[in-house]
Amino acid sequence: MSLESQRKWLHLALVPEMDFENFYRLLKTFGLPENIFSQTFSALSSVVPQSIALSIRGSLSESREQRLTEILKLLDTIPTARLVVPSDEDYPQKFLSIARPPLVTLSVGQLALLNRPTVGFVGSSHPSKEGQAIAKSWAQAILNNPVSLIQGDSEGIENIALKSAIQKDAQSLVIVTKNILSDPLCEKKLRFASENGLLLSSLENEDNPWASRQKLMISCIEHFVVIEAGIRSKVLSLVREAADEGRDVMAVPGSIHSPLSKGCHKLIREGAKLVESVDDIVVEMRN
């Protein structure tokens, strides 16, 4: 992708108020960003709200322009870094299997890892010692199978599983991060992805990076495994949304006395598969 094309895709993604519906409507009506930016204000405002049309015709704010410049610099300095957009020939099929696929994603590493069966561990941000032990051991054990481990980097179960997989020097680990440019571990993750696996970061919806990260995880992960979750955990909304998109949800049972088991038990009652080992996960993935 040329530098100018990269700039235009990023400009659209960083336009204030831009959401999936308006972005998709523009692409469907006018085609590639190069065509969108050549439209008149009148043509644009017939498709999207006037405020978005004005932003497309104008300049980005100083902070958003700085973010665009930083992303372009990263794309230029890391050989395996690229933007992943729907017009790519190798746009992941997994992305296309959900209702609102990612439109602009930063990728570093081997995008082909998304062609394998995928699984991800999620759960409490404050897990018990038992939950931590499960996340550590299962993250390493699952990598002995022909799958890609798609791992977020939020605190708790996600980060524990992620660190455990990195310690194993995993060759099929995909890291999904909320905002790579503001990540204090940015350089370490980029280096790992460049040499071993894949790192993905959503570049859409800058005002709500958490929602963008969640959508990206649902796009990538075919099989979610919940290891400990409270009854009001945000993880429950994530996996329910994933289930609505046709993704598989598994949950680890626990003590009836533990608050961290309540969310998992609720998911199991709602139809999530009960799993007690990595072997259970592998069997479920095959099914």
C-alpha cells in the first residue's frame, strides 16, 4: 500500500464521530478512500452527517494528525508492519464472518496466523491463585496444538496468559492490544511480534479504544475460554457479544462459594461449554 493510501485510510479512521456504519456507508458508496476524498461536500453529506463530511473535507485536529504521523512512522520503520483493510487480497476470512468487521487495523508480524483455528483466554482482572495457575499452564499447553492463541493484554487472566505464552517463545501467538502507541510495553510487544507471532491494534473509534479492542478480539477469536469471572464482569458482555456473532464460548467451573465462579456458572447455564482441561478445549474446537 502506498504512503498516500495509508494516509487516507488513517485519516478516515481518525475522523471525529466516525463509526462503523458511516465508514462502511462511505466505502460502499464511493469505493476506496482515494475516491472518498475526491467527493464534494454535498456528495459526502448525502451519505454521512454534515459534521463527518466537513471533517473529511478539512484537516484533522493537531492531536489526531500527530497520531496519524506516529502510525505512519511505525509502518515505515518496522518491516512487517502494515495496515489491514477490506480491499486487501489477504484480508482475514475470520473478519468477514462477523456483522461489523474491522475496517482499519494495524498489523505487525505474520497475518497468516489468523488462518489457523483460534482460541483466547479471558477472565477476571483480579483472579485467584488457582485462576492464575490455570491461565499460565493452559496458555502454554494449548500451544502444543495446531492453533493460534489470540491473547488480549488487559490486566488479570488475559495478561497472565499472554506473559506465559511469551515465556514459551510461542510461534503462534497473536497479541491484541487496545492502543499500541500509548502502551508502555510497546517496544517489547512489537519486537516479539516482528520476530515470532502477530500483533494487532484497532485504529478505529479513537474515542472508545476499549470497544474497538473488543470488536477486534471477537473478529479474531473463534473459541473463547473464560477462566474466572464475577457476576458483573465486563468479560460476560464480551463473550455474549461473541456468541451473538457465532463464536464458541467455554467456561471453567469453580467453587460454589467463590464470587469469581459466579460469572462462569451463569455462562454455563446459558449454554457455554463446561471445560476442565486443555484436552476439553481441543475436543470442543474440533467439534
